[in-house]
Amino acid sequence: MALGAVMVVAAIFGQKIAVSSIQIPALKNPWLRLGGGLVGLLLIACGLVGYADKVQLLLASMRSSPATVAPDTASNTRPQQQIAPSAASLAGRWTDDRGTTYQIFQHGDAYEVNAANAAERYSLWGTGGLNGSTLTFSYETNMQSRGSAAMTISADSRVINGTLEDSRRGQVPFRLRRY
């Protein structure tokens, strides 16, 4: 990504640029400058793709923060209040044994699940529901797999154990723990 930024600056100014061990020669030809700038932008875009899962998880958590009740928009006088997690509330951050971070959003009886693991360049998204102490959801991943999960919630609502039926990996034991 740094090389891309250096190439864009070199293309804009047309001067020789040296940053640390990266050296870009002076580009006087306008076509070379345009090409160098485009290659630089492409390198920056490729660098950002590695952070796509983190950005997706951040945007998902900003889109619907489950732990906050929005103020009454009619009177706009009631302040926001925090809701304490309850046995029925699975909303919040979870992690699995591989270090993947899961964000679960609760929408009434429905749930939305988003997950990201930057080290493995893995992301997952899905929807599901809760029936008693059993959470079920269907999901898709950026690895072109999809599947479903049937999981049981522990009595203290801190651990969820179950099995994934994945289109690529088959039946996989699965455990989530609250952050």
C-alpha cells in the first residue's frame, strides 16, 4: 500500500521520489505518469482489500448497535440507555477457537451474525433465530461456502456450542464464547 501511495505522488509531481528503500524515477512522459498513477491506485486498492473483513465488521457494528436503545424521536427528550445482557439476549461480541470475532445483532426474535478473521482473511454473514436455548442460523462466507448451524446456549449465556453443516467442510463442531 505504501508503494502505491509513493507511485501516486510520483505520478502527480513527475519528480524522482525516494522513501526508505522505495525509489521511483522521475516520470516526464504524461502517459507514463498516468500509468504510474493508475498502478499506484491499484496497489492501494489491493492493500485495502486485506482490511475488507475488518471494515465490514466495523460497518455492521455501526449499522445496528444492539446494546443501545435509540432516543424517542418524537419528543427527543429521553436519553439513550444501556441494556444489560440477559439470558435471552445474545447480542454482542463473541469469539471462536480460531480467533474469529463474531458480532451478533438481535432484532426481536431474529438474529444477524457477522464475523471476521483478518489473519485468515475470512468473513461470514448470516441470519437466524432463537427457539428456547437453541440458536439456529444460515450463513455464507467469503470463501464461497454456505451452511447452517444449530447451537445450544449455556445456562449463563456465555458459551454457545453446536455444529456447523458447511458446504465445503461438512459437519464441524463449533463453539463461541462471549468477549
